[in-house]
Amino acid sequence: MKVVPTAIPEIKLFKPTIHRDGRGLFVESFRQDLFNQATGTNYEFIQDNHSRSSKGVLRGLHYQLPPHAQGKLVRVISGAVFDVAVDIRRSSPTFGQWVGAELSAENHRQLWIPPGFAHGFVVLSDTADLVYKAAAYYAPESDRGLLWNDPDIAIAWPQLDIEFSLSEKDRNQPAFKQAELFD
């Protein structure tokens, strides 16, 4: 597995080795020891989540505040998404910056999004199944979000041939300057 640095050092893009032959393929999608080494952490993943969405569905930007802050290891098992992480740690030199990557069933890439980052994605294919490992349980009392198209963050979402589809909750998230963030 190859680890690709991103513009925000804590965010890691994992590119697994894909073994293909006439029968199909094999991918080692997770190894705790390699993950710990690459991230300099020792998180225990305690919850797996699965999201299926149609083309143009945009989910996010979501995060959980302490003491239930979540780290997420995100991958796509069918289709393709543009996946985004936004640094929401006020004390960080990359505060307010974002990184994005295309994750797909074809490229098998995974994005590590540690606690202190908001996460969102938009579906690029007809449908997509996104799965992720979480390092903390879902806690509704800590659940927060940011407005997906906030100009202060200025995410360069990909242009699609259809309008984005968002939940009522995601359409009404607070702006970056008004949101509850990490210290």
C-alpha cells in the first residue's frame, strides 16, 4: 500500500496495490499496522458505515465535536465520488483549507480524515456505494455540519450535467464563520 501525502499533512490518501489476473483481482484494503505507521496514530475503528447514493447527491459537510470526534477511513466499493475534507481546527496552520480526491471502485483509493475535519462527498457515477470505518460511535448530540458551498471555504466541487441533490439538513447547515468548530 502506498501512502500519498496531501496539501494538509494529517489527511492521507491510501493507494493499495491491486493484484489482477484473468480471474479478477485482490486488494488488501486495510492493515492496522500500516495504517498506524502512515498516520502516526493508533486509532481503533469501532463502527463501519455504508452509504448508497445516486449521481449528483452531495452529502456533507459533516463532523462530530469532542468528546465524540470521529476519524474516518473512507472508500468507495461501487461507482465514484469526489470526497472532501475541510480542516476545522482553529489552532491549525491549515484552518479553513480543504483537500479533495476522487475515490472509486476502480482505483480502490481510501482517504483518511482524522478528527477535527469536516467530511463530504458528491457522487460522480450513476450510483455509488461509499463505506467508511469510524474511530468513534455516532453521537447525535455532537453531530454538526458546515454549508457545502460556503465561499469562505471555496470547495471546487466538480461540475456535473445535473444539479446537486442535498438533504434539507445539508442545505441548511451554518456558514463556516458561524459554525461550532474545534479549538
